[in-house]
Amino acid sequence: MQNFDAIAEKSLLPPSTITMERLEDIDVMILSQATSQCCRCCCFQPSINFTMTEGKSNVSNYDNVRLNELDEVGGWIAEEASLCGRTFSSCFPAGRKTRHTVHSGRIPPALTREEKTLGCGQCCKIQWGEKSDEFGGIDPQSHGKIMFTHEKEKTNGVSCGLGDKRCPCCFNLPYLETKDASEKLIGRTQFVCDSCLFVPKFDVFDGRGHHTYRIRPDTCIGGLCVQCRCGGGGGKCCRVPFIIRDPLTHEPLRASGPKKGAGGETKAQITSLWTGMKRCCQKKDSYAIHFPEGATKEMKATLIGSNILIDMAVFEHEEDN
């Protein structure tokens, strides 16, 4: 495969097909949006698709290398959401009914075209159906084996309002249920509302309803505010990590991998990445998931859903601030 040396220089591992069985051995997963959200809101918001790559976290400006290797991305995610749900997402973040289907194998040509699109010509385009227009009427399920799905019904958003004029919601809150290929529930991520309204929190449960993880950033001022972070290597520069924690003590869990954890991280976490000016202008977000030690393949699949819910609830309409 070409460009292995270039990928290594960008702190990415060579991509390979991701399967449910291989999740057991993966320490870090990179989730990257294939869909541009530049100037796309209200009725112009599309379904948001992702690609998945096994890799390290300190990624910065790897666009050209990544485009050369798109045919060998390990897995991909296709969203299905109605026009009505997407239209009101800016008013009710993460409130829409949605289904994210996670496929194993090569990225389909439709997503390759979507990745290479500059995004500017898509600003005033309305997606009428539930699936991305890039699929051209082709069922995404015909492009790769389904590993699992993340889905939810219509709920309240994490807040309601327009722009920075918002009121938090504290009932019927967003969630994502993770189901395997046979539709068996294997996990659930639930947005949490408590007295610390300015700190986003998520509880993660296994398929039996056992509370397994709490996900939230580090805090300051007695837990009232998110603790700012300066520094960080590569794509993690000045990013705020969502730490994966013990559900009772809320202490950070150790990241899986040798010594300090894969990618040099000691804490299990989900972190947004800076991946270069081009993707920033296109508003295509990328994330690194550092899985916790001892996580099963089912819980790793659920944490991928946690990442999607964090994107919907926190980053989707906040310009990645």
C-alpha cells in the first residue's frame, strides 16, 4: 500500500479492515466526518457520514495522505435522518430521530466523492431523503457488511433556542442505543442533566443496563465549568478531552495499550482533533477515541456511539468551539 511512510509521519497507523472481532485488539480509533457542514444549517443540513480508521491520536493536517488512502479506510458510518429532524437540529441539538449504520470494509465511492468535495457548492443544497444524496439512490447496505448500529427516537435536545440564546433541557434527553447486526442491544449512551449545566456529561451502559462509564471533561470552579486546556501534541493542540471515567468515583480510567497508552495518552478519552485548515473550513470534524483498559468489543462499539452523540450534542452546531 502506498504512502505508509507519509502516514507514519502524520502519526497514523496503516488502515485495515475493521470488524467486530478486531475491535477487541484496537486501542485507538479515529472517526472523521466525510460530510461537509460548511454553511449548512436548518433545512440545508445533510445526514452526517463518518469514516473509521485505526490509528494514533496526535493527528494534524493529514488531508492529502488521507485522500490517497480513502479506498482502504477500515470502516464507515452512514446516517439516516429525516429532513424535518435535521432542519430543527440547530434549535434542538441531538434531538432528531436518527440511525447510524456502521459498515466494515472499504469506503464506498459515494463517500469518496463526498470526502473530496470542497463543500462550497453544497451550501444551498437540500437533502430530501433520509440518506445522503451522494449515494445516488443506492442502498448503503449494499456497500459493506453491517457491524452494528447506533439509533435513537425523537427526543428533546440538550438545549433549545437559537444561536447563543439557549435554555437547557432536563427531561426526555438525547441518547443512542447500540445494537449488533442481529438488532440485539449491546449498549446505550445517555446525555446527563444535573446541577452543573455548563459541563456536558454522558453515562454509558452495557446491554444489560449496567452503568459502565461516565464521560465528561475535566472541570474547575468546583465542577461548575469545563477546564480549559492549553498545549497538546499535533491534532490535540488546545483541545478539551472528554475523559472516560469510573461510573461511581468519576476517576479517569487508564487508556488501553502499552505503557502510557496508545498515542502516549494515559487517560481513556474522546477528543476532537485539529486536522488542518482545509477540513476546518469545510467544517469536517475528526475525533480520537482512546478506549479504556479491559473494554470489550461490545463496549468499544458503544463508545463509538458515545462519540457520535458527543458530536451531535456538543460540536455539531457550535463551530467546534
